[in-house]
Amino acid sequence: GGGGAVAREEFVGFFREAWPYIRGHRGSTFVVVISSEVVSGPHFDGILQDISLLHGLGIQFVLVPGTHVQIDKLLSERGRMAKYVGQYRVTDSDSLEAAMEAAGRIRLTIEAKLSPGPPMLNLRRHGVIGRWHGLVDNVASGNFLGAKRRGVVSGIDYGFTGEVKKIDVSRIKERLDSDSIVVVSNMGYSSSGEVLNCNTYEVATACALAIEADKLICIVDGQIFDEHGRVIPFMSLEEADMLIRKRAKQSDIAANYVKVVDEEGISHLHEDVKPFLNGSGPLGAYAASFHNGLGFNNGNGILSGEQGFAIGGEERLSRSNAYLSELAAAAFVCHGGVQRVHIIDGTVDGSLLLELFTRDGTGTMIARDVYEGTRIAREEDLLGIRKILRPLEESGVLVKRTDKELLEALESFYVVERDGSIIGCAALFPFPEDKSGEVAAIAVSEECRGRGQGDKLLDYIEKAAMSLGLEKLFLLTTRTADWFVRRGFLECSIESIPEQRRKRINLSRGSKYYIKQLQPKHASVTPNNITAR
């Protein structure tokens, strides 16, 4: 019937939309930290099923499950109280026994849920049952984590609480290369043979940095919203850093992040940083790093027990600052070189698939250097822009502009600068009354083509347009239609172009007209707009 046809169309449409992401993620390594709230909740099985699916598509996984909910429950059942100081649990002998039991149960649950592999329902018609009997998800776990006692800090004896010292990278990679899903427990082993209870996020970020993961994915029990109740789908590292700094006076976790990232403390709040459209910032001076066998470097060469991304304790448990703690961990690991961190809501069915296989996902992505060097053009950029545009103007790809015309339009241009040279440019001319904008003059220097700079510029233009409240983009082209069609533009009639712009079109060029509807307006990032539901 009609309903069946619609369902088929949606199914086919999803696969076609997901195709570039399926190819792009294949061969990647993702570290996934699953919060203890999600592990103990009803959605854990579905998440593991989706991880199995993604593993079958060629993605390598290191899973780090949280345990604090299970530990606290076991302690309560035994008439004991959990104790936290700052981000860390104080692990006495009773807490250590509960931690070992919780970690063991969770590991066995993961192994049991992943071991069956993909379901074989309805495969008989394809004649592949025999081959599929041997297709299971191999799960590897073991003593991948070396640790040392946290010891006595500010007069508090943390007992059997550990700090991450070493990740067995070679053994983890060996398991990944043999097509296993690796599970890393938060239980570490000291050089003297002790079992130590480590912070889950400290373990996850250590793994991500040590194995040089492509992504860190944090699966939590909620989402990051702005003050209007909209999910914030994207933050640059600079935006996340600025937001955390603004909260440093209200949040111990944020203050600890600032302490590690910037030894000058919370007085340096980036008040001059303009979110998103400012391509420069003070972040380049800091780089977190994990020194295998030693622990974490706080960025100035000093190995410290205060990692700045170990999150937990009463602040996180109460959610008094929403998901600021996860955001701090995300920003920290981005500083260390992981290019993308995703914070997604594990209580939403299929959220992991939607986050990875759709353009805007369902969670919040924090990205390092996505728009590195991209900024609004300045007058001194004129020669660099002219150098890039001239060959394309001479070949007829772009409309010729005089230096005077280019200078007058300069405030609408964006450039990509590298090592003092302009390597790309693009322009956005808004038409606010039509809630639309014209994309023009996208160009990349010849030596930098084929490296995604054009895509980066177009994506930047789209986000700039949405930040201005525009709902669609249009363009005129004679020679580059295919490139734009592959990026979601559709051919349209001249009537779709704003009347104000139509009056200035040179019809003799015979340009084709293309338009793209932008995704629902992104939430903007302001210093105080992180909330939870």
C-alpha cells in the first residue's frame, strides 16, 4: 500500500544520505565512554546493538563503561555510604570490593550482549546463513590499564583510588586489528600488583589520547540545550573553552579545567572572543598530552596528578551544572589532538546512528580546528584574494570584479589563512528580508585543492548564514554546478532568487540558479546557555 511505499522511500533515502558517512567512518577508531546512568538503564542493550552494527561496517571500538551507579548501589545494599571529594571517589576496602564486582558484572554483560553478533532473521532468502553462523563480535578485555595510587591530596587519603599511568597501546591495537571490540575497565593495576579504582572519564580520555583515536564519544543520559530549549549541535573548541571558562566561578570542574589549561587561572575569561565567526583565539598555547608510563602532562611539561578531565563527584551527580563536566572532558581531549568529541543522549533510541550518519546528528559535537585559520576578510587580504580569484575570473568560472568592487564587497568575504598566506576565500551576501543569502566566489588556491578546503568554506558559510537567521542559500554558476549539487543544492528558476538580486543579474552569462534549504536553525553558543533536561 501507500504506507509501504513511503516506508521504502524513507529506507532508501536514509541509506543514500548515510553513504558518505559509512565510507568516511570505515577504518576509524572510536573510544566510547558510556555513562554509568546509561549502563544501568533500559537503553544499554540498544546501544550495544548499534555498536555491533557499526563494528560490522568497519569501525573499530574501544568501550569504557561507567560504574559509579552500580558501585553506590552495592554499597547502599551493604549499609555503606559512598564518599566523594572533588571529582574523585574515596575508595576504601568496601568501595574497592564493590568497584571490582560492578566492573566484572558490566564486562560480562557487554560480552554476553555482543557475542551473538548480528541477527540472522530473514537472511535465508539471501542464501548466506552458512557464512553468518561464524560472524560474531569478538570482545577483548584485559589488564590494559596501568595505574598508581592517588594518595593523600590536601589531607584527604583517597585509599584505593587510582590515577591513570599507562595504557597498553600495542595490545589494544593488536586486538582492534584482529577485529575485536575492546572493553577497557576503569579498574587499573599498579606496579606493585594492587587493583585500583580509576575515574571512568580519566580512563576514556587517556585511551583516546594514547591510541590517537579519531573520535571520543560520550554517551550520557541527556542533551546539551541552550536557554531556548534547543540542542546545541556544534561547538568549536574555542567556543567550548570560552563557555567553560565563563562557568569557572560556579563550577569546581570548570575551575579545575581552567587550572590545567591555563595556569593563570579563571581571571583570563576570553571576554574578547567572538563565538564562531572569530577564527583566532588563545588556545594554541596549550596542548594536553598523555605520556604513556608516566601519566598526564598539564601542557607546560610538568606531569601532574590534577588531570582536569577526571569528572565525577557531587557536582556531576547532582547535575547542578548540567553536562558542563562532560563538556570540560571533551574540550580537554580536543586540546590533546582528538579532532572530534560527541556528547549524545543514550536515552534516545538510535542516537549513536543518527549522530554518525546524518549531517547535524542528534547530540553536540565539539571539534578541534574545523575552521582553523578561517576568519572575516580584512583589507590587507585584498591581494591574496585577488591572486586566488584572477585565474578563475579569466577562465570565466567567476564573474570579474574590479579592485574597487572587490574592496567594497570585502566585508562579506571570509578567508582561510595558513602561514600568513590566503589559501581560500568565499563570500556571503545576505538578503534578510527574504531570509536568504547568496554564496559567491568560493575559491581555493591551486596548490591546496583536493584537500577539503572548499567544503570547509561552504560549511563555514552555511553556519554563518544560520547565525544570521537565514533559511536558505542560493548561487549563480556557469561551470561548477556539479560541485554544488553534490553538496545539497538544487536547480531552481530565476523567480526563486530575491527580486533585489534579480535586477542585477547579467543574463548574457546564461548562469544557472541553485538553491539550498538550510537545516533547522542551529542553537547559538553564548557563555551562559548550557542547560539540561
